[in-house]
Amino acid sequence: MAETHGNRVSDGPDADWIDVALARAAGAAPVAGNRVRLLRDGPQNFPAWLDAIASARRYVYFETYIFRNDRTGRQFLDALCARARDGVQVRFLYDWAGCFGTSSRVWRTLRDAGVDVRCFNPFDWSSPIGWVHRDHRKTVSVDGRVAFVSGLCVGDAWSGDPARGIPPWRDTGMQIEGPAVADVEQAFARVWATVGAPVPEGERRQRAEMPVLGDMRLRVISDEPGTAGLLRLDQFIASAARRTLWITDAYFAGTPPYVQALRAAALDGVDIRLLVPGSSDIPALQPFSRAGFRALLEAGIRVFEWKGPMLHAKTAVCDGRWARVGSTNLNVASWLNNYELDVATADPGFAGEMEDMFLSDLENSTELVLAGKRLRSAEPRPRPQRVPRKVRGSAGRAAAGALRVGNTVSAAISERRTLEGGERRMVFFGGLALAVLSALWALFPHVLAVPVAVLCGWLALSLLWKAWRLGRQPQPVRPASLPTTHDGTAAAPPASARTPASLRGDAPG
């Protein structure tokens, strides 16, 4: 038997080997009996979330990476506080890095209303690089009855401003009703328990209590740092695609194995299309925004740039029968370092809706083409409208491009793969940056020696502190890191089970 987060998939002679392979790759077995609704952008997602919250009678679980104290944020603030004051158990989990700029008044307002608020992985001096693990999930679930999974954070950028002619960020979510809601809530409970006491036993509805409401089978893929479930699934889908694979991603910086899987499929005749945000509106960052696309284009993969203020969706649809929606970007940070949550289904009807949405998005996009040694748009880009800087997303697009440059430069140094001619420019700029750094170090050794010494000292102190703590008391066992049974309750803990202390918001380390 293949066990995946408590859901067992038989690998006997009667099992579909594709189901077994998908379950083992993703770490998520299919759950039948669900009804789903595809939701486009904030104007469709947010009203559905607010209606569900308003209907809550027992509990609300709200998990987000970014929560802004703006018009949209205050709508959710009021809705969550109202349910808490009426006696509904409201649990709110936000990420420290994502909400770094959010006023502490927001959390005080929630707590004063009775909301149980927790912060994921706040800064801890004893874990200098522990901050790389983030809770990047965006989920809402209510009473074990309905759940929402998406790429949307809470803020005006996702709502837009029709009165000022500002469209919302392009993003995608889905509403789930049926037994798969239990898996979304179990994923929330696992992260919740890393920052404090676990959700009390008996609070959540179990899957056996949830009625069958449809005929759709869903896989709830709850990735945790180091598990790489979605990375394995994405590579599997790229390798298995026969006809089409259409991908939308906000911060694409695929690993070399994933890029090679896409290239191999394209060279084998699969229609692969990648929709990404438009090139940066900061001219100096434009080369980074488009870095790494040449290798895709040379293999026949079609790359499109979104014309709107920002494309933030993370979706894929394959062969008109398989689709994925969620929070995971196609880069190392999401695949390996973050808590992420996506939902995948092999339902042709839902996949057809996803294909229609993708083709609709292409109507507001422009295709990148090769023009000698340069990449250019197939048609002139219109003059961009004036959009407030906080809703542009330029820094994120440049960061994804910089990560693609880093992948290429590291491959050139380690010679772990054969480089393409189109990567010459990235290798050149990587070498130039290292040359400048070495010159600065030679001319001004103390300028760079001081931060290196500070970092090494910081790491040393953190290790000594942790060694002292380990000698004083044993690490507590946390249910969030334990395997689960079929109905989503915690199984008996192995003696070695531990939750990394750096992820707990209530204790140092």
C-alpha cells in the first residue's frame, strides 16, 4: 500500500498505476465526492470568502501570506471579528515575512474580538537563516463545509479599484465542498500546531462526517519544507503530457530538471505554453524579468507576457483532463522551502474551464519571440497605465529572473549540465558580477570582511545557544510533524518525531 498523508492508495493488481504514481509523487491520494467552483480574481474570490465566513456556525480557519490594512483587509477584519464576537471559533494564521509591513493594530483588533491569532516563523536571532521557511498558503475553511484554495492574498491589489480604472491583480482560486475539505483543514491544523498548541481534538469535522456533494476527485497537496511533493508532481506531469500543457506562473524560475522536462515534452510535439507577468516596468530590471526564457523558446515552448499590472496566479492544465490551482510558484523557494497548498484534479470538465480561462488570458497577453540574440514581444506593448507602485509587482518579477540567472550561473560553474547558446548573456553578467565583487574585496577588504565576520559570529552564537538548550531540556513533540490516519487525526508519535524550533512562534530557536 502507498500511504500519502493518511490516505491510502492500493498498489495491488486492480489499482490504476497512474493514480498510484501521482499519489506517491504528490504525497496526496485522491478524495472523491466533491463539488468545486473556479473563481477568477479578487472580485469573484473575496465575496465568496466573505459569504462563507458570515455563514460560519462552529469555526473559521483563515491562513494567509499577506494581509494588508487597507480597504479590502478591513472588510475581512470586520467579518472575522463579527463571527468571533458571536461565539464562533476563529483561528487566524499569518506569515511574519509576508505581513512585515502590516500594522500591529490589525492583530490587536482581531485578538480583542476573540480571534485566536498566530504568527508563523517570526524573526529569531538564534536561527539566522530560519527565515527562509515561509507559510505561503492561502486558504479559508468554514465548519468543515466549504474551503477555498488560491493564490490570492488579502489586499487592495487583488481587489482593484474600478473607480480609478485600476484592474485587480490576475489570480485564480477555487471553492471546494465535500470530503476534500477535511484535507484542507488538516493541512491548516498541521501548520497551526507548529506555532503553539494544536487544534483541540474534536473541533474539526472528520471526512467521514462530510456528505458527498459531487462526483469530482481532488488531491489536496499540502507541501511542507523539504517534502517537494509538488516539484515531483510537476515534473511527472511535464513528462506525461501528450497533447498540451498550459502553465500560468507569477515567479517562474524552474530548476534545470524541470526545465529539461518541459523542453523534452515540447521537442516531442507537446503544445507547451507559459504565461508570466509582463516584463518589469523598471527598465533596469527588464533583463532579469526575461532571463532564462530563451532556452524554452528554442525548444518550441511558447512564452506569453501578461499586459495587466500584475499576474499572480499559479495554475496548470494538461491535455484537457488534468488541472492544478493553488499557492505554489514554479521555483525553488516554493518547491523546497515553503509551506504551500494546491489542489489538483483529473476532471475533464474542470480542466476545460481552466483551458478556457487560459485562452482568455492570452487575449490580454503578448507573445515573446526570438529575434536574433534578443527576445522581443511579437507585437508592440501598449504604453502601460499609471498604477500605484505598491500594486505593480516589479520587484518580485525581477527576483524570479535573478533566480533564473543564478540557476544558469551555478550550472556554468559546476558544469552539471550543457549550457545553451541563449544563456551566454546570463553567464556573462554572472561573471561580471563576480569580477566586480572580487575587485571590491581586493581594494576594500575591510568593507566586506566586517559583514562576513558578523554573519559567522551570529551563526556561531546561534549554534552555541541551541547546544545549551538541547542540554537543558528535551525538544517537545509536536503533532504537526507526525503522520496521520485515514480520517485525518494524529497517529501515535514516533519517538524521534520533532518539530523544528525555528518554526514555532512561541519559543526561541
